[in-house]
Amino acid sequence: MSRDLRPPVDILHYEIVQEQASALGRMGRALEQNLGRLREFDAAYEASGTPASMQPARRKLVMEAGQALWMFVVQREASGLRDSRHIMRTYNVPGEVQLCMGLVPAPSKATST
């Protein structure tokens, strides 16, 4: 039977760092997925341009990517990684997504019956 001889505070610190790394990974994957959906949408309308009827759907994708970006940046900053320029370059984040970062989407209006 092996016994961990490290002080409890070191064990706790190790667990916290593991969870931070895991959360960063989840947030990074979420950002990649949202940016991928936006890029796929744009690629589908690349030649003809996005029709006016599809602009709300595109705007929703931009807002979702902005929210994912915000979550990732906040998680990185909570982990001590303060410079987000690296994220913008590495993930090739469009400027319009960067501008939506941190914006809370308007709540959908509930229909009363």
C-alpha cells in the first residue's frame, strides 16, 4: 500500500492545477467548435454572399463564438495567463467575434398565451 507523503496543501494545489488545465481544454475546444461552425456557414455562402434572410442565423453564430471566446479568455486569465493576443492569432479569431466577446445575448421574448 503506497501512501502519498506530500503535504495536503501540495496535493490540493495539484488537483486545482489539473482542473484548471482541464477547463482550459474544454473552453478551447468550445471556441474551436464555434469558430468552425461560423467558418462553415461563411464558406457555404462565400461565392454569392450571405442573403439577408440568413443574416440573423449568421449573427447568432458570431455571438455564440464571441461567448465561447469570452469564456476561454476569462478561464485563461483566472489561471494567470493574461495576454489574449496569442488566442486571437492561434485560433484566427475574426474581428467581429472579438467585438462580441463578453456581450450577453438578449433574452428571447416569451410569448404569452
